[in-house]
Amino acid sequence: MSKKITLIGAISMAVGTMVGASIFSIFGVGAEIAKQNLPETFILSAFYAFAVAYSYMKFGRKIVSNAGPIAYVLKGFGDTIVTGSLSVLMWLSYVVSISLFAKGFAGYFIPLIGITSSPLSIGITVVIVISFFTVLNFFGSKAVGKAEFYIVLIKLLILGVFIVGGLFTIKPELIAPSFDSSHVGGMIHASVIFFLSYMGFGLVTNMSENMEDPQKNVPKAIIISIIVVSVIYVSVALAAVGNLPLKQLIASQENALAVAAQPFLGNFGFLLISIGALFSISSALNATLYGGANTAYSFAKEGELPEFFERKEWFGTTEGLYITAGLGMLFALLFDIGGVAAITSSVFTVIYIFVMISHLKLVKEIGGSAVVVSFNLLLISFVFLLLLYFQWIDQRIVFYGTIITFVASFAVEYLYRKVRAREFKKIRYHNKLNKEK
């Protein structure tokens, strides 16, 4: 038990993933769309997250598997080509996320130490930061959870300084919400974007086999992490929008929070928030690398990925870790993957939808209210359609990329089944509570 991830460690990893690069890098974009309604936007996004979390918590009490949501989908749909396609897509989304976080770290770190940004300096930074957290993961679950706790603690202390300082100097007229059709439309648009910032809570399910008392702690970690992150997001939005005119906040774009700290903290605030961004990205990278490695190994054990992913020892390290880290590094070095990140957001939303459909089918066995699950399913399906709509309007290439990704994953899964005659080993996914009884 001493080597297991504690409840605090799991919450830290979920919070670290959610309060990652997005709150620092897309805050200005959100302000441009939602305007002074940005705090209310984060509340609406949190509502979406709680809708998904309802099913995750119910499943988390019954099924313990590092495959997380794919285990839940398999329970409801069985071993189908859809389940297989989603599992491959989910693992690849972790790989892409790792590469995005590494590039985001380089983007903040290189200017901070006064080095000229170039492909070489970015590449070196990417290799170093992914290698560092791969070594950290080498020491296992407890080391990862403990490191994540301290990284997240420092990050939250920095954000705490920003929030407290900002709330004391807030200008009420800057945050007065407007609910005319234009502002409400912008708020809904931005809420779909920032919904993606809450997706890290699902990482808890990808470490359930490595947690203390997972049937109790998985649901607790999910709900507590979403509540903590919701309070942070709304408080940060109030402090930022309430201290800096929208035009300046929008113009700042990627470093909007650092600029927003200057009115009440001066140049020290700019530096402090920049350092906070580095800690945020580091914690998100650390947690995502751990979750991706666990997911890869779990899928391999069930026959969904090639056997080399489930090798029991990688020089003594966690299974699947080196493959996941190596591919993440390769993506970061070779590709401009901003559009791919938007595609992975669509992937996660589709996985959420299938988890809720599975819950609806198994509601008597898993527990919960069929009415609540049905409402949540309709809500998140609407969010997914809005996500596709905004991709079509704003990023047409990303829209096509999303469609191609789903079609390609289906084709790859179909061929893999035919060539390897692969099937999930269903015995791995079972109700552990029933087994104990």
C-alpha cells in the first residue's frame, strides 16, 4: 500500500493536468470570445464537466482498470470495432498531449532564461523536459504522485498570490455580466472551448489500479479535483477581467495572465505568473505521461495494442513508459500539432458520450439515475455538435482532420482485427466488488 497513489496524490495529478497550459495559453482567446462574461463561462464549462463526471464516478466505484473509460465502454458495448477504435484514439491523444505540453514548456522557458528561440533550442528543451519526467516516472507511482503534489502546490500558491492580489484591486464595472444575445452566444462558444480545460479529471481512472482503495478514492478524486479547479478558474477570471481592460487582455493572447498581473503586482507579477506557467505545464506533462504509459500497458494486456507495449520490464520502469514518452518526443520534434490538439479534444468528447451511453445501458448494475444520465448525454452530445460547428466555422482544416481521424482509426482497428484475429480479453474487465462478494 505504501507504493500506491494516495487520494491526495490522485487529486494533485488531476488538478495538475487540468490547471495546465490551457489556463495560461488560451485565456486571452477566451476573453476575446466571452468578454466580461468570462467568469460565468468557466461556471458553465464546469457544469459540463460535472455532467460527465457523474458517470465516471458511478463506474469508478465498480470497475478498477487503468484503461479507464475504455473499460467502461467495453462493459456496455462489448468487444466491438467501436470500442477498439476509441482505445487506440485515446492512447494517441495522450501522446499528442505530451508533445504539446513539452512544446508549451519550451515556449515559456526559453524567453525566460534569455535564449533566442530557434528550432534547435526548442528541440533541446523538449528532449530534456520529456526525459526528466520519464526518469521521474521510472521511480513508480508513489514518486510520481508525491512530485505532482509539490509541483501543484507551488503552482497553486503562485495562482493564489495572483487571485488574492487581483481580487483586492478589482474594478466591479469591468466584470458586470451582460446577457444580451451576442454576449450569451459568446459565452456558450467560449464554454465549449474551456470545457476542454476540465478534461484532466478522467486521468484519475487511468491510475485506478495504482491507487489506494480505488473504489472509494476514484469518485472522491474526480469530484474534488473538478471543484478545486472550478474555484481556481472562476477566481482567476475575476481577478484578470476585473483588473485589465478587455482590449489589453485580448491583445496579450498567450501571456494574458502575466500581463493581467502587472497592474497590481508590477514586473514581479509578470515574472511570477511566467514561472507559474512553467510549473503548470510541468505538472500536466508529468501526470499525462504517467496516465499515457498506464493506458498503453493496459490496452496491450487486453490485446488492443501490439505485445511489445506490455513488456513487464523496461529496465525496471513502468510498463509502456518509454514507448509513450518516445513517441511524444518524436511528435514534438517533427510536427506542428496545434490542429491535432483540437482533434484530440473531439476524441475525448466522443469517449465521454460513449461512457454515458454505456452507463445508461447498465444503470441498474452500475447505479445512478437514468433520467440524470439521459440529460447529461443530451447535454454533452450538444457540446460535441457545437465543437464540430465551431471547427467548421473557425478551423475548417481541423474539422476535416477530425473526420479523417475517426475514419482512419476505424479502418486501422478493422485491419488489426483481421490480420491479428485480436479480441479483448474480457475477463480483465469485471466488477471487482462482485468478485469480492
